[in-house]
Amino acid sequence: MHTQVVIIGGGPAGSLLAQLLHAAGIESVIVERRSTEYVLGRIRAGVLEDASARTLTAAGLGERMAAEGDPHDGVALAYGDQRVRIDFAELVGRRVMIWGQTEVQRDLYDALGSWGATLLDSVDDVAIHDVTGDRPRVTFTRDGQAEEITCDWIAGCDGAHGVSQDAFPTDLRRTYERSYPFGWLGVLSETPPVSPELIYASHERGFALCSMRHAMLSRYYVQCDRDDRVEDWSDDRFWSELTRRLPADDAERLQTGPSIEKSITPLRSFVAEPMRHGRLLVAGDAAHIVPPTGAKGLNLAISDVVLLAQAFVDHYARGDDDGLDGYSDRALRRVWKAVRFSWWLTTLMHRFPSRDDFDRKIQLAELDLLATSAPARATFADNYTGLPLDLGEVG
Ligand code: RFL
Ligand code: PHB
């Protein structure tokens, strides 16, 4: 088989790329390690930046989001019994959209299905070959059969545990990493959200986040030890810990119920540079990971893909390779700003086991600065709702 672009990974980055390429008349094939059922069942991100929501709408994926998503004009930061509201609408004139990654993924797969995209799922042993030549190849096995696809380009959209990173020679690749000495325990419950807007809470016992999917589905997180297992956290322990970390009036309002999903995520910042080697270009979690505190991972996957799709369009439609040549540098400029914001917010809001009272005083001073300074809140709002892409929106 031959195609123009082989996309490794059918998560949000890979499936959005296939959708944008199709709209421009560029052929692609997606190879995905997991079953479609598994990909559609994953519970992950919940917050879309303004530009991400507009990108999805421009790509024809906005209908359900417009009807069922929930635009938010602000979030609250809580510490002790205090709350600071960051009013996005007033500070930067933008908003975010509460629309779960699970829904985004479903809309993407429905759209791909509607025009008959080639999405090969449940493949094994994916391997990348000849990226520095003119005719790269991807090999894999499917239903026990060895298969090969030749192509012009390979897009590595295979997430944090994929194979595309290994195709970069170690002497060409530089990695930057920070791991944090804690994780997040996330719970989904069929209860009304405690507050209409997200609450990020910094507490002596550790961080907590109150988020939601819709009026009867809440998503909550508490900071936990890196090595904790889900079995260590009964529902009772989870709710009691969450309650202790919220301001008293929120804690009183909190409605608890059985968890319908519970998982632990370790927190990590990671960037691998460059994002291109020969005819392989990587996007999304395959190139960078951020801790979920800033709600940036899915948004970065979308903004990488917007740049990448435009670069392919320029290449095929006009023979202009500036976009492909500049892809890595342009994407990384944006990535590093999101890495910085996610690291900063993680550092501000979490309890670090090795830190002392001085560090806590600095955190509280910074929270107080946010409470009392509109410019400090505006900087937060600018980063949280999403810095502009240095490329007009796809449309
Ligand atoms: P994905 O979603 O991991 O998709 C990669 C796909 O590649 C497949 N794959 C392979 N396929 C073929 N061959 C191989 N060898 C392969 N290896 C892997 C995988 O099966 C998968 O289908 O990466 P992508 O597309 O780059 O998307 C990135 C986002 O999923 C991720 O950044 C976000 O979920 C991060 N994230 C959040 N991002 C936000 O923007 N806002 C949020 O509010 C937010 N909250 C979160 C999050 C991530 C979390 N977890 C679970 C890490 C909250 C949590 C708890
Ligand atoms: C979520 O709703 O899952 C969520 C929201 C905000 C974050 C991270 C996760 O920063």
C-alpha cells in the first residue's frame, strides 16, 4: 500500500490531522495500536482553549460541542478558605470550553468514518523505516499478518509511549525533563459539580481540583503519592480527602457518590527536540508532556496539528516547504510557553514533600498577588485560555 502521509496513532492529534488533511485533499492512513473501543473509552482532558474549540469547529467537529459543551468565563483558585476568581472574559476577552477529550475523540472518529478514512486499529509491532530517504515506510502486523505502507511523510502522533521518538538518532535529539514527586488521583462521579466553574485548590495537605463534564457528571482530582495505587484509595478516603482540601463552603456543598472511574496519573514535564527528522514529524504527546495542572496537553496536540496540517497543505498545494522546514521551531516556541505555564501552576498549587515553611509562604504570597493584582490575573488568564497561534486558524 502507498499513501501520502502515514499517521502513527489515532488519538486526538492523529485523528485531527487525518481530518484536516482530508479537507485539503491529502491522503493519509492511520495506524493505531489500540482497538477503537479502547480509544473511545479513555477518560482524559476536559478543557479546550478558545482557539482549540474554534479549530474543531472550523474542521466540522463543532456541532455537538456547541450544543452540549459548556463555555466557561473563569476559574477559581482556592487556598484555605479564600477564593480568587480569574475572570477570563473581563481580563482577556476569551473563554474556555468544557468539552471532554472523550467527546472530541468520538466526534473525530465519527467524522473519519463518514468519509471512509483508512484507520487500521489494533495493529502491533509498528516500526518506522528510511525517514532520511525519499520513500519512508511503516511496517506493522495486523491479525497476525505483516504489512507495509510506503509514503511521502510520516506523522508521529503516537503519544507518550509510542515508537516515533525512537526513530530520532540519539545524537540529534535533546530531551528536557522534570518529574514531580506526586501524582493525581482522578475520580468521575455521577453527581452535580460542586461549583459551576473549576476550582483549583492549594492546601497544606496537597492540591485538589474540582472539574466537570456536564450537569450530572463531575470530575475531581486530589494530589496523591507518586507510588499510590488505585486500590489504596477507597471512595470514602477520596471524598474525605477532597473535602478537607476545599474551602469550607465548597466542602459543605460537595455531593458525593460512587466513583464510576478512578485512575492515577504521575506528573511530568518533558520535551524532545527537534520535532522533525527527515520525513518524520512528531506532534502532541509524542513530542512533549505537560502535567495536567494547566490543562494544556490536548490543546498543544491540537495546535501542533494545526501547524503540521498547514505545512503539508503548503507542500502539496504550492510546493512550498517553509512550513515543513519551520515546523519544529514554530511548534516548540508555543510548546515551551505551555510547558512553562504548566510547570509554574504545578509548583504554585502542590505540596512538595521536600519543601519547607518558606516555600509555602512564597506560594501563599503568589496566590495573594493573584488575589490583589489584576495584571497578575490577566497573565494567568492569557496563558490559561491559550496564547495565540502564530498562524491564522485553519478554516
Ligand atoms: P494520545 O491521546 O496519547 O494518543 C496517542 C495514540 O497513539 C497510540 N499509540 C500507537 N499507535 C500505533 N503504534 C504505536 N506504537 C503506538 N503507541 C501509541 C495510542 O494508543 C493513542 O491512541 O496522544 P495525543 O493524540 O498527542 O493527545 C494528547 C492528549 O491525549 C493529552 O495531552 C491530554 O489528554 C492531556 N490532558 C489534558 N490536556 C488538556 O489539554 N486539558 C486537560 O484538561 C487535560 N487533562 C490530561 C488531562 C491527561 C490526563 N492523563 C490521563 C494523562 C487529565 C489527565 C488525568
Ligand atoms: C479535567 O476536567 O479532567 C481537567 C480539568 C482541568 C485540568 C485538568 C483536568 O487542569
